[in-house]
Amino acid sequence: MTVTFTLLALAVGATAGLAVLVVDELRREARDRLPRCTTCGELHPRHAAHR
């Protein structure tokens, strides 16, 4: 039983670690993506000057 619980704990730990990596990657992609402007609707960097 101890071996089974140890393997289960390792699997849960590996799953949690993988979830953290996936969430971090998704946040990084969202931060690097050009946002859609709420004023003109175009895609451009934040705080862009509008003419």
C-alpha cells in the first residue's frame, strides 16, 4: 500500500507542476499578444496614440 500511495503522491505532484507550467505559458502568451483597442478596434500596442 505504501508504494501505491507514494506513486499516487508523485503523480499528483507531477500533475500540479504541469498545470503551473501550462498556466504560466498561457499568461505569458496573453501578455505578449497585441490587445484589441477599445477605441478604434484595431490591434496595436498598449497606450498607442490615436490620431
